[in-house]
Amino acid sequence: MKCPECKTENIQGSRYCKKCGKKLINSEDISVQIEKKIEKVAKEFGEAADRLGRKLEHGVNKSGNSFNQWNDKVFGIFGPLVWSFLALIIIRIFIFGMEAIEDDFVVAGVIGSVLYGYLLIIFTSILIGTYNTYLLRKYKKHYQLISPCISSICFIIGLWILSKIFSAIDAEIDFSILKLLASFIETYLILIFIAAILISYGAMLLSSPFNKKRTA
């Protein structure tokens, strides 16, 4: 190990030069310093990311609360109905788009046809889902035990309609994978529904202590 000051060769691992007494920097010290700097940077980055996440979460929650207050003030209990009709209009426009490109893309026409055939069920599911969210927000203490079940019902309706789309596409272009998926969904629909309910209630139980901690 050569001294950077007087160029004297020293024994490997020496901390000071045997001739001039200047402190030596060996490779182990450099490695330790680099490791400490990396740990410091990683820690600072993690803290910065955590602060940013909290700010974003606060911003989103604040915006969501402001929107909910405006929505409740303007529409009241009819808010979910208004937004469900808006969703219905968007879906209807989407169906028109699928029908418009049917000649060039057969699958689009099939999807549009299935959605149109189940449009009333889709609208009902959206309406139930939006009122479920509304009631949970307004009457959480009394309604939170019912909400996961309602959410699971809406989910299973959507999954069932998806299986119908898969079946219709398979019937049109003979796509065996979609046929298998549709058959699987329809066969195990009840089991999937039960699993969805259990997951929803499990998520609710797990999030309860966290929500209490945030509220405190």
C-alpha cells in the first residue's frame, strides 16, 4: 500500500504511513464508505418516496372528498342514478362503435351484440354498485357488513356477462381457449361468488385496524 503523500510502501492494511504518518485509505475503508453512502441514499430515497406517496394519497382523498361533497350537494340520493345513466350512455356509444367496425372486425360486432343484449342487466349492476358505494360512504357504520356481499354480486354479474362474450366469440370464430374460459366461469360461478364474498369480507376485516389507526 503506497502512501499518497510520500509514496512510501506500507504493509497492506496499515492505517498510517510508517514514514510521514499520513492516514492511509485502504480498499476496505473505501468499500465501507461506499456501502454507507448507498445505504444513506437508499434510506433518503425511501423516505422521499414515502412522503410523496402520503402527499399523493392526501391529494387524492381530498379531491375525492370534495367531489363527493359536491355530488351529494347537487344530486343527493339521486347521484348514483345520474352516474349510472351516464355510464349507460357511454356503454351505448361503445356498442355503436363496435357495430360500426363490425364489417372489418367481426369480433367487435359480436361484443357489441352481447353487450346490447344484456344492457339492462349491465345497467342494473352499475346502479346497484353505485348505490352500494353511496350507502357505504353515507352510512358506513350500519352498512359496511352488507357492502362486500353487494360488491361480490356486481362482480359475479360482470364475470357472467364476460363468459357470454367469450362464448359468442367462440361461436363466431371457433376460439377454443375462450370456450374453455367461458365453460370454467359458468361451471364454477357459485364457487367464484363464494370466494369473492370471503375475499371481500377478509379485506374488510384486515383493513379495519388500519382505518382506525388512520382515523385516530
